[in-house]
Amino acid sequence: MPSLMDILNRVDDEKTISFPLAQSGSSSAATKNHLAKISMAVPREIVDRSLTELRNWQIIIVAIPRDEYNKVLSEIG
């Protein structure tokens, strides 16, 4: 199975969108047998008129600890 980086390196940049995860509406914390649940907002380029447009996308969320993310940004920025 290819790694996430292998996939990202081969996907056309012009056809991808990156956006910050934004919490919208209600949410609930994780419990013993259930994952945490959030509502999220996506840009109009992904879903404009109908939620069925979401089927045209593969949304992958990558979670990086904020301190690690900030460290990398400061190194490359």
C-alpha cells in the first residue's frame, strides 16, 4: 500500500484544495465505544449546492500536534 506522501506527491496540485478544519455546529467528545463527533465546514469548491457533491472528493485529515506543526513551519518559513 502506498504511503500518504507517495499519494500526495503524485496527485495534481491544480486539482486539490487544502483548507483548515473548522468546527461548525454541535460536537461531542469521545466515549469508550464512540469516536468524538464534530460538524465541519468545507469550501464551496467542494460542496456548493448539494451534499452529494462530496462524493467527488476524497477528504483526508492529517492530524499533527500543534507544537510539531509550528516547529516545521518556523523551519521552512
